[in-house]
Amino acid sequence: MKILTDTNILISALFYPNSKPARALYHVAENHELILCDHNITELRRIAKDKFSNKQADIDLFLTELTYELVPAIEAPQKLIDDPKDAPILNTAIVAEIDIIISGDKHFKSLNLERPKTMSADDYLKRFEDDE
């Protein structure tokens, strides 16, 4: 199964390693095909620089230790999601034929797409953590 995580999941996993988003991210990386897009990485670095400037080296280590496939973001405008900052992630998920997007973002939660399905980290863990 191909699963893409939103940037908020990466941030939570990086800075709160015992959180549900961290558990979900590591579970995906170990049991499924974790996909990240370059938009995620750029956004992660920007947010960390703004809010956690002393943690830049941690990002490199985090990304080096995480098993994932990096795909280019699709920047074409779409009207499928209300927040234009989320459009590249959703577009990428559609083009890359992602099965699930894990996100805590309300814009993703409001989507009612059959594929990719959107789940919170908690929903993902309830559905998949005990299945493996």
C-alpha cells in the first residue's frame, strides 16, 4: 500500500517521537510504501527553521534514517482542496496513485475522495497497527 504523509505528521514525528503521528509514520515506513514529496521536505525545513531553528541537524538525521520514496510535487492548480498550500500534496498523491494520505490538517480531513483516502494518525493506527 502506498501512503503519503502530510508535513504536519513529519513535524510531529521529528519533534515529538512518542506521539501518535510518529508511531503512524514509523509503522507506515516499516509495513507499507512511505511516499514523501519534495514539497513536504521543503515545508518541513521551512517550518523547522522558523519555529525550531536549533533543530536543523535533526532534520537531516531524521530523513536519513527514515525509509521512503521521494517524488516530485505536482504544483498544478487544483480546486479539490480549499487550502492552496495543500494542493501540491494532494495533486502528488493523485498522480502517484497513493492509497492513503495521513494528515491532521482539516482541509485533508474534509476531503471525501475514494482514493486517496485521508486518515488521521489516530485513524491509521486504529485501522492498521494491530493488523501486522
